[in-house]
Amino acid sequence: MAESKYNRVLLKLSGESFCRPGGFGIDGSALEPIAEGISQICKLGPQVAVVVGAGNFLRGEAFSKTSSIPRNTADYMGMLVTIINACALQEMLEKQDQQTRVLSAIEVPAMCERFVRRNAIRHLEAGRVVILAGGTGNPFFTTDTCAALRAAELDADLVIKATKVDGVYSDDPKKNPDAKLFEKLSYGDVLKKNLRIMDHAAISLCRDNSVPIIVLNIFKEGNITKAIRGQKVGTLIC
């Protein structure tokens, strides 16, 4: 079995991956294969950090627009959801004998540790999966930006953006059957073409810190393993 091409990787999971397509909340049958996939890539050798989103419950910006709750509060609510998701993933991973720690930018000491860079690195070096919750701890920043920030802080060699599509397309492939799948893009291409696979702040952070990004379909078995081994999969942004 080929070993990992990378020493330390950061996996960005959307909240939607915690439930069935179009579903809500946390579905154990959807979460279990994700945990199994993470456990498998750990066996290839890399240190693994994970940033989780909150879209299976709410998105702060969208929620603030459809309610009387201001954006600041809605974003903090979303950050709390990421802690719920992180703890669920931790339990699923540890049932598979994969040691895991949840570190949060928002302090919830009964459930997780506070994010401290040095502590996160110590956990990674000890072979534990580190799940990063609470976003950046600030409103108005997405979990994609959190993923880019944490990847830079933790000296990650790669960010894997796990999605429900095969990579970055020139247009919405569901609406346009002629949409082109890009195999490779520069950070500048993504910004100039306004390709909305990640927000601009996240792309800029990865560019400034020379952290490559692979965008792939997490629901296709073996995709993450291929990325870890350096095989061609999804779209590489570098």
C-alpha cells in the first residue's frame, strides 16, 4: 500500500456531510463512513486535523436573513453547532479505536479543549486526530476561512475541501451539462474567475502561506485516500 505523500493534512468537512442529502441534523449512518475514511487515511501515516462546518443545522449568515436574530449572534450559534458536530465525529472515531481530541476556539470545557496551537501540534504528533471546532471564534468568518487559518497555523502540507461534487467546475454542473471540471487551478485563477468553491479570504490565506488545496467528492469511496497518496483526484488549487 502506497504511503502518504504528506506529513500533515487538514480536512474540511461541511456540516451537510453529517446527514443524508437534503437532511437535517446528525445521521449516524452518514457519519460512520466519514469516520471510517478518516481512520483509513490515518493508517497511511499523515497527521490529520479536521475542521467541521455547521450547515446540517444552520448557517449564520443565511439564518440572520430569515430571522430577527442579528448576524453576530447567528454566527455564534453556528460556531456552537460545529462543537456538536465535532463531538459526534470524535465519538464515532474513537469507537474505531482512533484517538481523537476536539479543540475549540470557543471555550466549552465540559466537552472539549480550548484551541491552543502548541497543544494541537502535540496531539497531532502523538497520532491523534485533532477536530477543530468553534470556527475562528469570531463572527463574519466562514469555516472555510477557519480551515485555511488553522492549516497555516499548524503548518499543514495540504487542505482537502470535501464536497458533494467532483471538484471545481466552470459552471454549476447540475444546471449546465457542459460545465468543465478543472483538474488544476492557481489561487489567482479562483479569485479572478470568482469560483465560489471557497470564500476569497480562505483562498488568499492558502495562497499567502503556500498551502495547496484539493477539492473533491467525499461521497466517492477512496477519493480522500487518493488525495493523501498524491494520486490525481478532484481539482488541485496551488
